[in-house]
Amino acid sequence: MIRRYSFGHPFQTDAVVKDLPPIHGPVPYFTVENDDCTLACPLSSDTIVYGLGETVRGINKRGWHYCSNCSDEPQHTEGKQSLYASDNFLLLAGKGQMFGVFLDYPGKVDYDIGYTNMNHMAVTVGNADYDLYIIEGKSAEEIVHQFRGLIGRSYIAPKWAFGYGQSRWSYYSEDEVREVVQKHRENHVPLDMVYLDIDYMDHYKDFTLNDETFPDFAEFVQEMRRQNIHLVPIIDAGVKQERGYDVCDEGLENGYFCKKEDGTPFVGAVWPGKAYFPDFLNPEVRAWFGGKYRFLLDKGIDGFWNDMNEPALFYSEDGLKAAFAEMKKLEGKNLDMDKVNYFRELVTGLSNNPKDYESFYHNCGGKRVRHDKIHNLYGYNMTRSAGEAFEKYCPNKRVLMFSRSSMVGMHRYGGVWTGDNCSWWSHLLLEIQMMPSLNMCGFLYSGADIGGFGDNATADLLLRWTAFGVFTPLMRNHSALGTRCQEVYRFPEVLPVFRNLIGIRYALLPYLYSEYMKATLQDTMYFKPLAFVYPQDEDAARVQDQLMLGDELMVTPVYTQNAVGRTVYLPEPMKLVRMHSAQEIQTEQMEKGYHYIPIALDEIVFFLRSDRMIPLAKGGESVPEVDFGDLTLLVNVQHCAAYQYYSDDGCSKDYDNAKNRTCITMKADGTVSAEGQLPVKLDVKR
Ligand code: GLC
């Protein structure tokens, strides 16, 4: 059951798709304090607090304070309170507490989850204008399911976007991209996507091309498509300030950019230097900016990533002026510690300065709203602008879209990648822990930069990260300018291992895609904490580094340097599956309990639950080469098992058609049958 409690005058975020009548009475579970701005509740000793989507620390959010405030934060260290996303969903699960909370509020939200007092939680908003949804259910899974129904169906990516993608800031020219593709193809490393970072543009201007380095873009897109490669360009939120550039001119002429108090357009700087920021909260602006994606759609592009949409601000025009004036005052002075710190702060404080976010406004249906009050809606509505355009211009075609900044609501228009992580082992663990939290909040098409974005990757880190990336819907290797190149062929000594690991992804695709599609269509989770599946098992409840994937698998990634294996907890007897390649599979029956499992760098290990099976493909070097109808069943069947298999054409939106489904069953005597309209050829790996 879901109840909506309304306070003040909530801003319409469109995060929720169900219109529930508001209740103005007392809120269950919480005491409402601080002029309705704080919701407080005790935490029972065994309660686990799940949720908050993309945040630092573990799956259990207890023991830290977080802040929903979409931030261009490149250092995802434990001490941080905010990253790029703001997902205001929490789920409290324990013996004496079981409920979900969604706070529909577009400004800053502070969460003190056992930080000030270990046994106490307080959620605080800036203004008492919000909708609070209390969700009750018998289990964590049921609560998440209801919440997902409340916020509407998650974005669905095309099937090709489940292939492996290679990215780097930056591939500067057609020739560089050709080389990346050629190296993958000649080494038989599967590949479906190459990402284009900001340098494909003319001076970092959205919806332009660098004509020197990408001279015939439409033809180049086709050349890539002939090799089963999709090019995926980046789009940034800031629009370069340059007269004669159509996006800038049209935005200025129509008043489409965010404005300062005096009514002039706000100017901040990003990659191109001074830039304007489209007022994505205004539907007219969304339609206009969304229409701009056609520039690339018309050239054959069918996927994008939206970036810098917190929005990131290197500095504001006004902030920079003020900083220079202050610096002048310090010139020629003897700077003591305080002054030198002040001097430093003048420069470092220029970026993403809270004062700047308070200095510009949106036009919300004729009403002026200061940006910081609705800050977390910005990236969401940039991606919505694209999503609404795709719906209009290619209504029956799926377009790949994922964003850096996000908030619940955006999950209907795109997925997310988790931004600028580093080539650190701790960030591999962070990704593992973020995935189920993101899934709860509706972000199913998600993944991190494999190998890490900042800092230098090593072969072993990249191998372990790839081994986990095999399971994430978005599987993309991406790295920053100036860091060690981390395309898999840069590590020749282990290139055959990468070929095999990525090849395993392609063999697993029928299962992974089927689970992803079912999770989106049925409002369920793709990655789940173990406790969701084994609620009575107290050991399972505490596991923070293993995940259930769909209803069949448990993944147990290795995320520590120089490890040759790891301890794994099995909440039930399971079959250990060890894959060295798409073809080389070994299995071993294991008992419930703790086990130390050796896991080498050249293999992928996962566990198959009792009386379950998963469909595998024979493999392929790109998604179109994978035959989703010619399946090998990997089984762990003692009595009988049934698997609901979903597959479709991968590009249209005819999701709910019965011809996309078949139910595969296996009886105790080993006989296998399929019932449904989706034709499949089956054999069994025994
Ligand atoms: C941001 C993005 C990163 C990208 C870079 C250059 O830092 O998060 O992925 O490579 O900008 O566009």
C-alpha cells in the first residue's frame, strides 16, 4: 500500500506517474519536526537501510550522512555526501521495521542515517513543500515493486547496447576510431559500440562536428554500422556562447536559457568556455533542445550520453570577476597561512559554487523559480528533453540514452553511468554496491566506467572489473584524457583473456537481456541484495559484496588487489559455474554456507540456484551475431525448473507481445520443453 502525505506546495517534479489523493494528517513511522522540514525515526538495531541510488559506501546506507544534491564530484571517496544523482528513496527493512519512503522534492535533502546518533535517522529538506510517499509491504521486494509502479516503467535500451563498448576521452578522429574497431575485430574481441567524447564536436559545441577530423560523418557512421559498430556521441548541458552558432542564437532569441535575477542570461563556463544553460524545466525549451538531437539522428546516430548536466560549472562569469578583484587586493602582500588559503580558495571555489546555483532562475509556467530550489531536476530534464524528442521523431525505435546526473523520474527517459570514478579497487566495490541501489530507484540500464575513468588502470584491475562488467547492463570501458590507455589490446600479455571474458558476456546475453527486460517490464530488480531473496537468512542480510542477478544467479566478484579468490556465502546449495570462455564451462555442486573459492584472473565465476537454469548463446563478436534462439541451457535441476525466457527484435517497442516469450521447463528426468510463441532451439549443458 502506498500513501501520499503532502506538505506545503510541492513542486511538480513528474517523478511519480500515479495520482494518489494527498493526506494531510500525521505521517506513520516518523515524527515531523522543525516546521515540517525534518522527518525523524528511530532505527531498530537490526534494521538495514537500503536505497539512495548512486551514493558512496555500502548497500546498507546506515552509519553515514548523505545529501541529495546532484554534484559534479570527481572524487568518489567515502567522505563525500553527494555524487551526480539524487534518488530520494529509502527502504527500511528489519524485524521491527519494514517500509519504504520516497520524498518527492527537487532541492537539497539531507539524510542523517545513524550518523549523529547510531540508532536514529533524520531526513531534512530546505523548504516544507514536498510529497512524502510511505510504502508498505510484506517484503523488501514487494515494497520496491510498488515504488517502481509509482514512478513508472524504466527506460528500455536497445539490444545492441548490451554489447561491449569502448570509450576514451578522446578519440580525436575517424582514423583513431577506425583503429579501435580494427584492433578489436582483428583480435576477435567482441565490440558493439565506440563512444565519441567531446572532441568530435567543433570547439565543444553541442550538435556540431569537427569537419577536419570527422569530414564525412554520415558516411563514417555507415562505415561503422557495416562492421556492427554503433557510434555513441556525448552531449553536454552547456551551450557555447558564440554568435552565429545556431543553438546559441536560437536560445538567446527565444529566451530559452536560464536567467539571472536581472533577466539577462546566466553565463557559466564548461568545456567551450563561457556557456548558456538551457532551461530544461520549460517544456518549450525541452522540445527545442530535444529537436537538436536530430542533427545527429539524421546522420544515422542512434545512441547518446548526456553529460555535465548537474549542471557542472567551472566558474560563472560573475564569480570569476569577483575572484580576480579579490586577488588584486592580495597582490604584493605577504600571504600568511590564512591568506594563502583564502587565495587558493578563490580559485578552487570557482567550480560548482553553491552561490552560483542561487544566482539563476527557471521559467516554470510563467513563475520564476530559483535554480537551487529545484537543482536536482536539471539533468533529469535534459535527458527528458532527449527522451521526449526520440518519442516524437522515432516513436517505434529505441535510442540508447544514459546520463551522468539523474533523479528519480529520469529513469523513464534514460539510464545512467556512474560518472568519473577512478582506477581504484575500492571503486570496483563501489560499483558493485551501487548497482542494486540504482535498480531500486528505477535505473536499470546502468554501469560504471570499467577500469576506472581517472588514474591509471593496471591489467589485473581491468580484468577483475571486466569480469564484473560482464554482468552490468551497460558494459563500457572508459578512461580520462591523460591517463594510461586502457583499451584491452593495450595489455597484450592478457589480450586472449580479455577476448574470453568479453566473449562470455556475449554467451550470457540471452539470460542477461531476458532478465533486464523482465525487470523493466515487471517493475522488478535486475541486481538484488541477497537479503531480498533470502529474507530469513541473517548471514545473507549482511552480505555487501555479492549480488543476486535475476532469479537464477548470484555473482561474487573479486575486487581486491592480488587476490586469488574470495570467501563466498551461499544461502542455499548452489552450483558453482566457472567459465574460462563461452565454450569452456566447469560446474561444481556446493553446499549452503561459507566457502573460500579460488578465482583466477582468467575466469568468471558465478553461482546457479537450485532448481534453476539459464539460457546461454553460442557467442558472437557483436550483438547481431548472437543467436538468441539457439540456446544451451545451463542447469541446476534436482526436481524441476522453469525459466521464463524473453527476447525480442531489440530495436522496436513491441515489448508486451506474447511472441517475445517462451517458458522453458526441465523435469527431474531431464526432459526439456518450451512453451510459447518465441521459437527456441535447446540443448543442455550437463
Ligand atoms: C566528464 C565525463 C567524462 C568525460 C569528460 C569529457 O568528466 O564524466 O565521462 O569523458 O567529461 O567529456
